[in-house]
Amino acid sequence: MATLVRQGLRASLDAFITKNEFLARAIAAQDDEVDLLYDQIYRELLTYMLADPSTIDRATWLLWAAHNLERMGDRIQNICEGAVYEVTGKVVEFSATPPTSAADRKGTADL
């Protein structure tokens, strides 16, 4: 997950600097993979916590790390939106699709 986010950040900045609309759109589409990985990690950690309460503290820290990586993926989409705007002059919103998982429906208070 961290590798995808790091690569996405580098590529989104490249797309923004070089004004490459096609690269920006391709990178923004990869956020779905980061979201799926976050959902998987969320479910796995929840399972560990339910099975063994002594793992709650460690699993919570890992969950926060995964959450922050997922948010970075969202910010990468924002950079890509800016790159597309720079090239086309049109505002696009790549994250306009509704949340698909319970983890994503928890709210947007941390935006």
C-alpha cells in the first residue's frame, strides 16, 4: 500500500509539472486499488482485534497508518485533478463516486 502511494505521489507530481493530462487521469484511477487495500487491512485488523483483545493497541496503530496512507491516495487524486485543470481548464472530480465499503462510509470529518 505504501509503495503504491509513493509511486502515485511521484507520478502525480510529474503529471502536474509536465501538464500531462493522460498520466494524471491514469494515476487518479489507481486510487481504487489503494482503497481496496485499505478495506482489506481494515477487515484483517478488525478480525485480529475481535479474536484476541490483546492485539487491539497494536492493531489500532496499524489501522491509523493504513488510514493515513489511504488519505494520501485521496490527496494524490486532488493533485491529478489540479493537473487536469491546468491542461483543460475544466474542473474534474475523480473521487465523486460514492463510498463502497463500511470503512469509507464512516464520515468525512478528517477531511
